[in-house]
Amino acid sequence: MRRSEVLAEESILCLQKALTHLREIWELIGIPEDQRLQRTEVVKKHIKDLLDMMIAEEESLKERLIKSISICQKELNTLCSELHVEPFQEEEEPTILQLEKDLRTQVELMRKQKKERKQERKLLQEQDKELCEVLCMPPYDIDSASVPTLEELNQFRQHVATLKETRASRREEFVNIKKQIILCMEELDHTPDTSFERDVVCEDEDAFCLSLENIATLQKLLRQLEMRKSQNEAVCEGLRAQIRELWDRLQIPAEEREAMAMAMTGSKAKVKKVLQLEVDRLEELKMQNIKKVIEAIRVELAEYWDRCFYSQEQRQAFAPYYDEDYTEHLLQLHDAEIVRLRNYYEGHKELFEGVQKWEENWRLFLEFERKASDPSRFTNRGGNLLKEEKQRAKLQKTLPKLEEELKVQIERWEQEHAKAFVVNGQKFVEYVTEQWEMHRSEKERAKQERQLKNKKQTETEMLYGSAPRTPNKRRGLAPTTPGKVRKLNTTTMSSANSSIRPVFGGTVYRSPVSRLPPSGSKPVLTSTCSGKKNPRAGRHGGDKENLELNGSILSARTFKGLQI
């Protein structure tokens, strides 16, 4: 049994006790029956009125709850529709009071969500408006009347975040470009003369509109200033180069050059003005020293001719080089020619440097070839011979490779320019081929000379014997005197290993094999001497017309030439 039902039964018992107590009082007082009925009616009426009033109040509460449920249900449906959420559904069948409470709680929650969404949309709209004003962009399109969905709010947040990143990147770009613009303007001594330039340089950075159009205009302004700066730098560098050239030609002393040291750097307008004044002064001085200037240009021309590998015909083609009538027109011709040569060299510098490298390697290769054919190199000390051989072997590998690279570059250049690349009046390939042919011819000629020399030496040895390769070092022998005459001991001629002392004290050895004399008309005789001394050989040696010397026949006239 419910507690409320127990309390109801207790209320009935209390009422019965009260009525019983009233009757007892009335009985004691002696109130008549009719009055007792009246009094009982009054009690009944009071109790009934009280209960009716209580019932009415409870009925009113029920009506209010039902009405509240209806209102909350309608509002909740509306909120669910606005917030794009599923309608609220009770899991169990609740009482009126519980239903009203649940609906009221859900309505309050929905109202809070609606309020929060609207507040976030308002905040995002304010941020979007501020960012769009800075970036000069249209505001984000979102319905302000309806409640935004979670997806719409998420997209709006992403859009605002993107705008913030865009503003940050554009601001950084603007600040960097602004710094560069200010530096360029300072370098050019330029004062902002348009409203846009003043907005960029003079106004607050936060006030500048970071639109794509303004950024593009800003970049264009920077490019224009940089172009002017580059032009100024090029003009100043040209003036400096002209000044240095005139200094060298006019042989300006170092003291005067140091006075221009401050103007030899930078490209500001005042620097450019100072440089121009110096050029004008030097040009005037050049006209006063025209002969010296032309001679200096001719020295430079000769250097460029060498660098460009000009042939003698190409050099002679510039006739003013040999003109001795020093006039202003002659100077102009020389100036134009040196400018043309400079441009020609700079335009083909890579090729000329490659040819120059080949020339240097070629000369070094020829030097090693010359040393390789020199017998005295074997007396070297300190490992130089090994180093030279390594370098020579390296050059033999690198030279053909370098030639091939140059051939490819020159062929490409000739295709682009539709003309031949000339070195010393020849095509490079022909020039290289000619150098190799000359080298081979020179080697062949040297080889033939050596063979001829060896042949002559062999014939001489056949006649006179072979000379020793090293000096004869003997102890106890007094040095020979060139002017002293000695008789040839003929007793030593009969031995196969005997020797003849020549005029200057050297030892001459006979040929080991019997050969015919140069005439080839007399037969070969074999020596029959036993190697012992013949005492009579000395007496009869001078009477013989011919002498036998180790199988070789010497005439008397030849023998007289050997006597000292």
C-alpha cells in the first residue's frame, strides 16, 4: 500500500474521531437534535468546501502541467527544427509531472544551444568583417535570420581561419616588400610621389589594404625600383670600368685614384654624378694625350688578339693599328675595335678558355715528350722522373678527352651562329690535327736523325773502335797532356783485347767482330797473334804499309792520323 493511501485512511479516522468528539460535546452541553443537525451540516460544509478547494487547486495544477507540456512540446519541436536535430522522444511512458519536467529541461537545453550558435555566428561574422576589410574581400555569405547548423558553423570557422592565414601571409609579404622598396628608394634617392607610394612608405602598416590587387601593384612597384636600381648599378659599373680603363691608359697616379675610392662603390645618384664627372674629366684628358691612349689601346688589342687566337692575317686586317697619324678619328676606331673584341671574347669566353687550356696542356705534353727523349733525364734524383712519367701518362689521357669536349662545344656553337670557329686562322679541328701531325713528323724526324747518328757512330767504331761510356779512372797514372806526343806501341795491337790510346788520353776499344773496311775492297784477315809481345814488332811496325788491328785493316795514312 502506498504511503499516500495510508495517510488518507488516517485522515478519515481523524475526521471520524473529530465528529465523535463533537457529538460528545454537544451531548454534554445538551444541544438539541435539530441544532446538532445544523452544526453537523456546518462541519460537513466546512470539510466539503476545504476538500473542494483542495481538489480545485490540484485540478488547476494538472491543467497547468498539461498546458506547459503542450507549450514545451511545441517549442521543443520548433527548436529541433531550427537546430536541425531529431525531435525529443521519451523512452518510457512518464507521468504528467515528469513529462513536463523533461520537456522543460530539454527546451532550456535547446534554447541554450540556439543562443550559443547565434553568438558564435555573430562573433565569426565580426571577425569575417574585419578580415574582409583588411583583405578587401566580400563578407562570408551566411543566413543571419536562421539558426546556423553545426556544419555551417564549422565551415564558417574554417573560412575565418583561412582568412587569418591569408592576412598573416599577405602582411608578411607586404612588410618584406615594403622594406625592399624603402631600401631601393634610399639607394635611388627617390621620394614617394604617388598616393600609393605614400600609402606604402608613410602610412601605418595596419591601415594598408592587403588585397591581391594591392599586393600585385606593390610587387610591380618593387620590380620597377629594382630595375631602376639595376640600371643605375650597371651605369655606375660601366662608368667605373671606363674610369679604370682611362686611368690605366692615361697612367693616372695612385694618389689621384685613391681620391675616388669613396665613389668606386654604391650606385646612388650622387655617386653616379661623381663618376660621370670623373669620366668627363678623363675623357678631356684623354683627348689631350691621344697618342699615349692609342698606344695603350694597341697593347690591350694585342692581348685580346692573343686571347682570341687571331692569326696574323686577322691582326693585319685592322689597318688603323699600324697608322701613325694619331687623330681623334683614329682613337674612335681603336675604341670601337677594342669594344668589339671585348664583346667577342666575353661572348665566347668559355670556348677560348677551353682552347687556352688545351694549348697549355699541349705545350706541357710536348715538354714531357722532349724530356722523354733526353738521355740525361735518367741521371735525375729525387723521383722527378717518376713524377714526369705520371704527368705525361695523365696528359695522354686528358688531351683527347679535352679535344672531344671542345669539338662538341664548337660544333654546337657553329650550328647556332652558322659560321666557323677559327683558331689562328684555322678551324679548331684542323688546327688540332695539324699540331698532332707536326708532332708526329717531328718525332719521326728525330727518330731518323738518331738512326743516322747511330749508323755513323757504328761506322766510326768499325774504323776506330768504340769509346767507353764512362771515363777510365786509374790510380797512379799522371794526367795526360794534350800537347805531348807519344809513340803508339805496336806490340799492343796484336792482342784481341789490346787498346789504342787516342789523342786526348781516352781508351779506344776495337770492335768485337771483324768487319769490312768502308771501301769493302780488301779481304778480311784474321789475327794469328798469341797475345805475347813480339820484340821485333816495334822495329818493323813503321815499315809496313798496312797494319792489322783485331781483324780490321788500317791504311798508313789512317795510322799517321792516330799518332800523337
